[in-house]
Amino acid sequence: MSIENRKKEHIEIALSPESQGPLTTLFEDVVLVHNAIPDVSYDEIDVSINFLGHKLNAPLIISGMTGGTEKAFEINRRLAELAEEFRIAIGVGSQRAMIENPSLLYTYKVVRDIAKSVPVIANIGFAQLKKIGIDQIEGMVSAIEANALAIHLNPAQELVQVEGDKDFRGVLDILKELASKLSVPLIIKEVGNGLSKEVAEKLYSIGIKIFDVAGAGGTNWVKIELLRGLKSGADMTRFGEVFTAWGIPTAASICEVRSVAEDITVIGSGGIRSGLDIAKAISLGADLAAAAQPFLKSVAMGRGREYVNTILRQLKTAMALVNSKNIEELKHAPTVVLGRLAQWICSRKLRLRNNHIYIHCCY
Ligand SMILES: Cc1cc2nc3c(=O)[nH]c(=O)nc-3n(C[C@H](O)[C@H](O)[C@H](O)COP(=O)(O)O)c2cc1C
């Protein structure tokens, strides 16, 4: 199947409820402790942060999703308008299609053309790295004037995808060379199965400083590929169904990655759906959050602005209720961790690096 048709199917399935879950993010096990006498004015709550040398008006990224088709051009245009209006960062989808066919550059470049004043993030999959040289990667980044390059790690998706690339050897060496030579920072991201402490440690040791956890609980690429397989008549469900609940839930993945070091930027993503999710992600150790599917869905319905306004209002409301005037204060808001997330953190002996998180490790 052509990349174009694959992209089309990905978008169609990602918009359906079957593309989500069945795991949860485990944010349901995170409780921000209510403060009945907050000493803040809602209108003065400041949710701005610095990211990639830019001031963002909110701690939020529109995750990389698409490019390479006429429909993708239109989606990227609308997403870029949102990013520019709200001053939030934005990623493009995998640029593989434009490497194979340079005339498709415009479907990605539209993001930079519209989102002129915010960080734009280039994107390529780790499976592609072996097939292209550093010069080509540098060209791909500069063609859209990106401020960073996200490399997505998606082994689970590749393994269940009919046409997936299943040889993952040697990626760390390529990443090491890229991290030292590329003119922009590298961001390592998953796509919905999460990053572990061990993976983040390895990546940190070769110079990676920005991690987008993209944990489980939101868009599920194993499910999406199985649904695609079903549609094309290749019944992979019997083989793949057991992996639909595979992955590290987002809240756990944030704790895993944050435990590695202080001097890294952690992006909490995978199933971020509300401003309260963003607040919980930040209180657990993320510096900012990202989301993909909700932006796709809301721009498809012409409700992008409404969605962003709603989640920002939710974020600020949560911050008022934990007496936080800004994002730095939110990072220290008293937080209780319960249930399965507490079990996860305790059994993995994760160092949470701060003392505002209350967790009872007696399992
Ligand atoms: C339609 C669609 C296409 C995507 N394509 C890419 C991609 O090309 N590169 C990438 O790194 N991630 C891609 N993703 C994954 C997202 O960036 C994100 O990590 C993942 O969907 C989890 O976030 P969510 O639960 O908010 O959707 C895609 C997601 C969606 C919904």
C-alpha cells in the first residue's frame, strides 16, 4: 500500500473511538490536593513557559501527526493556525513522504509558513534513520525551518503493521551521531507505548535531553494497525490482539523518565485530554504536555479554538485550586499517588526527585 493511502487510513481510524485505550493513562491515580484558601487571582495565573528558545503562552505542544497528502496539508494548515493563535508549539508528522517525494514539501512547510512565531518540530521514525544520511536529515529539518527534530520510536506499531520495518538494530549509534552533529536539538518520542527509565537512561548517556513519553492510555497504534489489517483482509487480530494492552501508562512513563535526571525536559503525552490531565502531568514531573488525537478531532469538527480554550481554562482552574500562580509552583503542588500508579512507582523504586508527592510504599 502507498504511504499516501496508509496516512489516509491512519487519520480515519484515529478519529474513531476504537483507536483509543484499552489501557488508561493512570492519571486517575493522581490526586492534586485541594486547597480551600488559595491565595491567587484566577485572572493572574500565568501558564507560560520557555521551550526551545521561545516563550509559549501555555505548556502545550500539538504532537506531530501528518503531512504528505492534500488532506494532510489542510489539517496541518488548521493545526498551525491554532498553534500560532495560542502561541503553543507544533510538530509535523513523519517526513518520510517528502524524503521519497520532495514535491510534497508544501504539505509540511505550511506549518512553518503559518505558525511563524512558535517552535516547529520536524519528525522522522527510527526505522527510517538507517536509510538516510545526516545530510538528508539536516535538509529535512531546514526545509521546514524547524527548531527541533523528533525521532519517533514505535517498535510495537512496526511489529504489528503488515508492511512494518522489523529490524531495530543499530539505532542507538545513529542517534548518538545525530545528537552530536545535528544543528537543532533532538527530541525522542514514543507514539503511545511509553518510554521507560532504562531507555531514557541509555538515551541520556548519548546526549539526549528532551523526552516525549507518549505513553499508553490515549491513541493506540497497535489497535490502529490491527484495524487496518482487518480492513485489508489480512486478519492479524488473532496474533496481535494480546498486544493491544501493551505499554507503559503515561503517568507511569512520566515518573520513569523524570527519575533519570533533573536537567532534562520531559514532555507528558499519550492520552492527555483535559487541562486537568496537563496539571497532573506537570505535578508528576513533566515540564509541559502534548496531545495529538484531540487536536485532530477538534479541527476536523471546526472546534479547535473551543477545545484549546476549554483545556486552558481547566488547567488554570486546577492551578487555582492548588494555589499555583505559575507552572513552577504547579511543579511543587502537593500531590497524592494512589492505586496502581503507586504500586508501579514503588515496585520500580523510581526516584521522584521532589518531596511534594505523597506515596505510601508498603506493597
Ligand atoms: C493521525 C495520527 C498520526 C500520527 N502520526 C505520527 C507521526 O507521523 N510521527 C509521530 O512521531 N507520531 C505520530 N502520531 C503519534 C502522536 O504524535 C502521539 O504521540 C500519539 O498519538 C499519542 O498522543 P494522543 O493520545 O494525544 O493521540 C500520530 C498520531 C495520530 C493521531
